Amino acid sequence: MRYFKYLPIVALLFASCTQNTGIDKKSNTKPIKVDNSAIISKPNLKLESDVMTPEVLWSFGRLGDVQLSPDKKSIIYGVSYYSKDENKGNRDLFSMNLETKNKTQLTATAVGEYNAIWKPDGSKIGYLSAESGSMQVWEMNPDGTEKKQISNYDGDINGFKYSPDMSKIVFIAEVKLDTTPKDKYPDLDKTTGRVMHDMMFRHWDHWVDTYSHVFVADYNSGKITNETDLMPNEMWESPVRPWGGMEQINFTADSKNIAYTSRKKRGVEYALSTNTDIYFYNIETGTTKNMTEGMMGYDQNPVFSSNGKYMMFNSMEREGYESDKNRLFLMNLETGEKTDLTASIEQNAGSYTFAEDNKSAYFISDWHATDEIYNVNFETKEIKKLTQGIHNYHSVIDAGDKLITTMVSMSKPEEIYIVDKSSGIDTEISFENKDILDQLKMGKVTSKWVATTDGKQELVWYIYPPHFDSTKTYPALLYCQGGPQGTVSQFWSYRWNFQMMAANDYIIVAPNRRGLPGFGIEWNEEISGDYGGQNMDDYLSAIDDAAKEPYIDKNRLGAVGASYGGFSVYWLAGHNLNKRFKAFIAHNGIFNLEAQYTETDEMWFANWDLGGAYWDLNNKVAQNTYKNSPHRFVQNWNTPIYVIHSDKDYRIAYTQGMSAFDAARLRGIDAKWLYFPDETHFVLKPQNGILWQREFFSWLDKYLK
């Protein structure tokens, strides 16, 4: 369930909350149609100050989905910009010559373009556009000329790929299979009622009214025809909800099979299991084969070697544990043998690609709160770390003598880089946000290892105000991470942006407390069944150590967080001895664990991380969890708290936030509640995002300044 770890599709394309995860969200995610009332383009900003503001934060271009041309001479990518006045974003496509670094804007429309990929022979660029009224496949020349719609599917196409031999196209689209009250009672054509027969009737941010299915179609003479559903009448989806995109679907190198990821379960069985598998659909025979049968956790994201011998994929070992080690497997397609390429390390592997010679692979992995590029040799299983720095790489492509990557840090949004294979040195080539960054002064980012109460060490990030003066004292914010298993790495966020907080003259203390990957399996797993336990002591160890610094005012400390971070804030509010903290902000947090157990969608997470059902009185792990629920300590609340929650958050229902706010007011605690009826677990609309920032700092300034 990962309350704050996985990114929604809209966040990937629009909000770009770029927190890298073990299961990498690669390219070609599902597009979101935007209204076509205005073209939104890159702003020409002249800043009045050299520190970040909410408006400046929302002015950055959000870059991603880099694709290398077949001749390795050019790349294409997308960039989204947002308008506060229009309260929306739009995405255009660009190309870059890798030798000259010259850029070409390929599209400039009001509807947005997505899923841009090269035709295997490099003669065309395919992409998705809603210009004709529905999302369809279009093609254009590599220079952006002669744009032409090539599909005419009855509905929206949400992602696609060419077959290597260019005879087929695979695409995904939503299919209606369930009978609704309107279907059953035609005379009630205006009813809004829903009848539920089983669990998983809603997921993350939407009601499950349709199923995403995989289709194969003929492709010739610039036309897509003869669409065939690979999953006829199957009431499950591919890609897998809620985050899956075209990274979960691929052609084999010989174009004879389509590999797709699916969890072929329904209702309660679906809600309890993480057992997804990779299936091969044979285009000639129409038969389907489970290629990862018997592997009980998440198996997904198939990638094929150019010589047709191998498939790489991600796999987790244990069913029901979505934060298990995300392993990188290699399957020999001739023998069926499967090899765990990452057995020798206690790290997650994501965003992987075959090396040109098909003898090794490049992948990205987090260790000690940065995401670096690694190489693994198939024969020797030797793993080499190629890069080192204060950053997070998001993607990696082998371009022959170099690697093409995207990278972020706490001080810089995503840009495109070339990495030298031998030295690991990266060189920026996109500079999409250079004009804004050149006008800003970013705060210094440092790290420190802090002793925990059980004699271990945790890595803590410090982010300082841009004009930090060590002779002055500053208020400090304890940042509580969501997930709960989500590393506090070098991510760049458009909401929980540390440089935005530091620009308001706060020192940010961001600990990698217990329960985060990148510090070994034991460290990651110590949070499951121990909510309110050691990981809370880790938070306090970090902030108490920071408060010893002469430039931090120990009488002006606040604690903020979202999702599991919101749970953490609620828990700290009930254990705020001697009023260590003077202000709290909890966004989309869990307040009542018993209610959460039956309000949420993915039950596998609740069973694993909470330990089981609250009514199982003989389950000691579960009972320990529920006795530490924040709502049981409201009688101890003594500090002002701001509660933020959204109606369309189906992972943690808005009633959790409403209950916390009401409890605070009934206790006589100064409190505010910011409620978004149209947002999800994230805040993705420009004006809502700016409102969030303004209210965030208004509240903190009131009590900490």
C-alpha cells in the first residue's frame, strides 16, 4: 500500500513529485487529457528575490520520459509547464541532437502530447494526443513535421509500443465488463448509485468501473487496424493498478510474443495479494503462458535483450509484502532458468537496461539515501557502482560509449545528463530550468550520522536557509517521511520541497529513521508491526541532536509530514513531553488505525505492516500496533496542529483527517483543517498547490516565529 511511496500517474506526468522508488516508474505512463482552452508554455521569469516562493516552485519545467533514437544520435523527451491562472498544466515534446546539444521543440499544442517513442527504424516518432477528441496514436517526422493520426480506436488509448519488426503495435485501453445499476435497470438511467459485490471497488484515487486491457493491432502503411484484446472478458487489469504503465508491457525481441504484467485475482483475493506475474501472449496462436508461476510476490517490468536470449524483470519474494527487496532477475528464454542478479546486495534495483553487448545490465539502486547507477555482469554476478554523489538518478539508457540519464537532487529538479561509463562523471545537457536556477540561491545540504536509542546510527539530512548565518538562531522542522518504506533520499518534490521550506528561514531536519530501504534489509523491516515504536524514537534522536546546535532554537521546533509522516505527526502530538514541538502539520495522515484497517484499499499492506485485523485479539503483533494508534493519545495533545486532507484519497480516507481535526478542537487545541474536495493523496493542481504552501508557512510562522 505504501501510503506515500509510490507516485500516481498524474504525479509522474504533471506534478512530478519525483521520489524515486524501488519499482521504477519508467516511461510511457498513462496520459491525462487536459482542456484545450490555452497553450501553456515556458515562462520568462525575472525574479524579484533570490529565494524560492510557491509561485517560482510551480514555474519549473518538469522533464522526463527520455527516449534514445535507434541510431543513438538523438533523444526525445517531454516537458510540462503549469499556469496558476489557467490552473492546469500542459506537456510538449522536444528532441535533442546528442552531438551538438541543439534542441528542437516538436509540439506546441493545448492538448498535450505523451508516450513519445521512436519507431524502431527511426523514421518516425509515435506519440499520444487527444487533438482529435480522444487519446489516439499519432506519428510525426523526427523534425516534428507531418503530424498524422494513425489510430482510430473507439475510446482512449493510454499507452502503446511498436513491435521490433514494426508489423504490430501493442496498446492499453480501459474495458467495461461489470454490470452497473443502469445496465440492470434501464429505466433508472439517471441513478448515481453503485452496488458493490466484493472488495477493491475503489483504488487509490478512482472507482474501479473498468479494467485496463492489453490489445495488439496490425501496423502497416501508417495505419493501426484489427485491434485484438489479449484478455477478453478477464476482470483484472494490465498494467497493474494504480501505478502501472507501459513499462509493464513489452514485445519479445522476435516480435512473436507480448509480455505483460497482471495480478489475475478479484475482490478479497486481489486485496490480500501482491502476487503479480509476467505472462507471454503468443500472437500467432493466441495462447497465454505464465512465465513467473510460483514466484509469489511482485513480478513485473519485463525488458528483453536485443539478441532475444534473455528477459530481465523485477521480483519480490514474499507475497503480501510490497516493501520486500526489489530484486533484479534474469531469465534465460531458451532454458527457462531464472537468476537473481542482485542476490549479493541488500538493495532494491530499478530502472534497468541491457548493455549493448547483452553481457551485463545497468540499473539504479538506493544506498545511504542517494540513488546511483550500477552495472551487473551476467556471468560473474559482479556488481560495480559507477556513480557517487549527492543526487538521485531516475533513469539510465546505454548509448554506446556513454549513458543517458535523468537526475534530481534536493536542490535541483529533473534534468538530462550524460554519464561517462569509465569515470562515472555526469554532464548536464538539457538545462531546462537553468534560467530560473541561475536566479535562485539554494540552501546548503549536509548529512550527519546520529546515534539512536538502541545503539545504532541513522543518516540525517540538514537543509539550511539560503542566507544562513551561523551567528543567528533559526526555528527547525522535523520532516517525517511517508511510505512508510520510502527513503529520505535526494528527491525533488513540488510540495514537500526542502529548499522551499529552507527559503522561509527554517532549518530542515530529515532523518532516515527505521523502516526505510537503502540501509539494509533489517533496517527496512524494523517498522512492520512496530508503528509508534523504534522509528518514533529515531525521529526524536534526530531532532534532539539537531537542537544541540547553537544556531537552532530548541524552543522553536515543529514537526511536519504526510501519509505515514502524517501518522507520525499525530503520534508525536500525543507524546509531546515538555512541549518539545511548538507546532504540527499532518497531511493525509492515519489518525485511527482501527478505522484505517477497513477504510483502505490494499489489504495486503494493512495485514503485513499493521500485523493483521484489530479484531484478532490473539494476534500480539496486531494488538501492539493498535494500542499505539494516535487516536488513543489525544488526551495528551497540547500543541497547535494543522490538518490537511483530500476527498479523493482512497488510500487514507479524508475521515481520518476530519476526525483528527475534530478531536483537536474538542480538546480545546488551536487547529485548522485544509480540505481539498478534488485532490488525491497528493496535491496536483497549481492553485491548490500554491494555497497549500501559503497555508503551510502561515501556520508555522505563527507559532515558530
